[in-house]
Amino acid sequence: MKTANFSLCLVALSLWLLGGGALSAQDWPQWRGPDRDGKTSGFTAPRAWPANLTQKWTVPVGIGDSSPALVGNRLFAFGREDTNEVLRCLDAASGKTLWRHEYPADHVVTGPAARHPGPRSSPTVADGRLCALGVGGILSCLDAATGRLLWRKQSTEDYLGVAYDFDSSMSPLVVEGKCFVHIGGKGQGAVIAFDLASGEPKWKWTGDAPANSSPVLVTVAGRRQLVTLAAKNLVGLDLADGKLLWQLPFEAAQGNNATPVVDGAMVYCTGLNKGLVAIQIAAQGEGFAATPVWTNSQLSARFTAPVLKGGRLYGYTDSSFCVDARTGATLWLDPAKHGNSAALVDAGPVLIATTVSSELVVYAPDDKACTELAKYKVAGTEIWAHPIVAGPRLYVRDRESLALWSWE
């Protein structure tokens, strides 16, 4: 009887965590981590990085570039198999599939992007629900514990008359009981807030078309704002009602792809041929204004959002760089090349990156020079997804698989 009661307690605890209890220090429940800033907490680096990592398991999860999510002992992965998009929940220790949900993708990626036919958007886990946006614009909300479909949006009618024609990469933002997505096509689009519980629309802002960037939260003068890089502008919307608070032109060559980085009322943006830009958001009269503070035109990251650490921005163009966040001055630019993209994580004592050239690289957060501590080959294909760093566990998603690597 005591064993049975203990097992029931463990099940209840797991469901409580998925249902909105406090996150553990190493959870990674959404795009770029708990606060969408590329930071993980509670990480202790080994005394000496080993010559090699050990692969504990690897599981096929379908073709895609979507970063996984981790909540408690559960991993959530998103991929494409044949003509279907597939959401999976895996046991984080063993890689065993706990549930699987699939549906017709109803979309074929064409043109130069056709070699990335699967999901790029990362799933978000919050309040016991998992929200995921497919590459063709299908938004699904599932019960995170069971994989049961709760609601789905996939038509112009579902999106309040917004025509959809875009290979989606933005990752849903879930906050204050709402799921926020940017939907649309070339030339026009809409940010829509859906009630997380029911799927009913709460507000809609119509304006610029979506980009491949994902929204973040900013609080200025007590006002919570959704800030996102749309196709041609950096936009700030009132989180409560979707009202446009401010807008600043920003259009990178080959699209706005990198997620903004937030530090209080300062927002940092980057894009190909746009450099790295610091923008101050401030109350002005009854509204708000966005004012560029500095621009570093030397550094233009097409895909990689920097991480802010100790007053410095660490990022990646086709190599790693470090910038003074206060002045925009370049502190160093590493001559070593790792492909045209890397996903960066601030793991406390170290920075960890996975690269398109299928490596996992460990750096010291040094403002004097790029100090590489370790480098490992962790895949046979390109890596576009962010790694998840959880203690000695490193979860890496490549083109078709999700793997657990460890130094123990």
C-alpha cells in the first residue's frame, strides 16, 4: 500500500509540474529557455571537460529544425514524417516515447527553403498545455501530460480573416493565459492572442507581415509589451489588448530572423546587413517611443540571437563575437568559422553553442578573447536547433534525431 501511495504521489507531482507548478532550475519550456533569453540556471561545469562526450541515446523525431522543450522529466519534440507533422513527448532519461500526436501538415516548402521541409517553430509548454506552430501555419494546443488535442487553428476563418502564406518559424509565446502567434503572408499579417484554455481569440493586431523572429516581453513604465521583429519593423504591442504602442523600421537582408534580446527597457536586434543595434524603449507623453542608441555595423548575424551576460553581448555571425552592451564596441571577433549559424546558451560558468557544422562548442565568457574550452562532434547532419543544458545532460536535436549526450 505504501508503494502504491508513493507511486501515486510521483504521478501527481509530475502532473502538477506540467500543470503550471514552479519550473525546476534546468527546465527549458520554450524557445530560448524560461525567459526567452538563451539562459539556463543551476548548471555546474565539470572540473575538466573530457576528450569525448558519451551518447546515452538517440531517437528519430522527424525532419525539422525545431528546438525541443524540457519540463521535469519530459522532453517535447516537433518534426515531420512524410506528409504529417508529429509532436512527441519523450522520457528525458531513456528517450522512450510517452505519447505521440500527428496530423496532416497540409503544406509543402518550396524554393531555396525546400531543404528545410519540417517545423522550425519550437513548442511552448505552459499551464499544462503544449502549443506548437507548424511550418504551414497550423497552431495546435495539446494536453502536455497525455498528448490529447485541446484545440487547433488552421484556416483563414480560424485566424479572423487573415490569409496565411508563409513558411512559419516564429515560436508561440504563452503568458497570462494566452497564446500569441504572428500569422499572415507577404505584405500583411496579424498578431493574434488566443485564450489558452478555450482557443477563443482575445485580440488581434493587424499590421506588418510575420518574419522568422519570435516575440519577447518588455515591461516599460509598468506596461507589459509584446515586442517582435515583423517583416519590416520592430513592433511593440500592449500585451493586454494588442494596441500598437510603437514601431521602428527594421528590415534585414534576406529577412528578420533573429529574436530580439531584452535588458530592462533596452532591446538589442540584429540582422544581415543591419548590424547589431541597441534600442531604448521609453514612455513619451501618453505613449511610447523607440530610439536607437548605438549601432555596430561590423557585426550582422542573420540567424543567431546573441546572449547578454555581464554587460556583454555574445553572438555569432559566421564566427563568434563579443560586444560591449553599453557602447556597442566590438571586444573580440573569433577568426574560427563554424558555418553560417550557431545556437547559443548561457550556462552560467560557460557558454555552449551548437553549430550548423554539427559541433557542440564550449566557451569561457571572456571579454578579452574567444577562449574555447571544448569542442565535440555531436551529429552527422546540420544542427539548427538550440541545445538543452540540464546538469551533465546535453540534449541535441539535429535534422532528424534528438540525442542525449553526457560527460558522465
